[in-house]
Amino acid sequence: MKKKIMIPLICVVVIAAAVGGVFYWRENVRLTPVEEWNKAKYSEPSDFTVTETAEQKIIENKSAGLTFAIPKDWTATSTESFFELESPEAKEKSPSFMENGCRIIVEIGNIKANIATLEEQLKNSIWAKHVTEQKIEKIDGKDAFIFVAKSENSNFYHSGTVALNNGKIYSLTLDTTLEDANKCSQDFQTVLNSVKIQ
């Protein structure tokens, strides 16, 4: 009699464990398919706050757990889609290119990704044929994919850093010209060194 009760009980436990495992995998392991990235929830530009100190400006997005600093003379502005940071002399040539100065665009998306997916995305991006460098580093202890794309013909220098943490991607992208690349890259590295992700 006990054997007859035990077999169904074991079956129920096994089924419950399997169903629980599937739900855990979907929520905690499964990567967001690339074709769903444009449907993912991204931080709104209004989610960012700017606090000015004597030495710098502190940028914070509490809901996404992101904090970093920019030089005091830089400006922080919100567009409909992006949160932008610009050096004092920054002037846009177009939405993708700068005439001079430095611009950093910040995006945070609820996307579960890994480094391999980010590398594949770069291969399929508009920057792919201009990539001169790519590497994997740590930003505040989090895995980050970093790349540089540049072109003499189009006079642009584009550097992207995408950190991964708890089902989110944190993207900070520098846009500038080749003439301003050295200075802007130094400023960008200072910004990246200040990044804290919770």
C-alpha cells in the first residue's frame, strides 16, 4: 500500500521540480532574443538626475542602480529617447556624428545578454566595418564589452562600453571626431572609472 502512494508522490515531486526549473530558467538564465531588444523596457531620460558639486556633476539613475560623474563644465540633456552628456564645445553634425567636441549617450535596457551576444550584435551593426578594437573588461566589477570604431573618410570616432548586470545592459557610448578623439577618450575613461552599478 505504501508503495502505491509513494510512486504518485514521487511523480508529483519530479513534475513540480521540472516545472519550477523551466520557470527559473526562463526568468534567470534565458537570454533575451535579439529580435526582442527593440521591445525591451529602457530607462527614460527623465529617470536620470544630475547633482552638481564643486568639482563635478554626479549622474544617477536610482531605478537602474547606476551612478557616475562627469566634468563640471559638461552639460546633461534629455532627448525623447536618450540621456546625453556633452562637453562645452560639443556641436553635432547629425544625430550619429559630431562636428567637434565630445558626446556621451547613456542607455539602460532590461535585456538579458552575454558577451557573445554583444559581439554578434556589433558584427551586424552599422559600425562593424569601422571597428578597430574590441575587448572585454570589468566596469565596477561587472563584465563589459568595449569597442572602438573610427573612419578617416567620415571623420568619426565612436567608442562603446556595454556592461552587464542582473538582466540589464548599461550602455555608455562616446561620439566625437578624429581630431578630438584623444581628449574625449581621456574624459570618457574618467567617466567610466567613476561608474558604480548596483
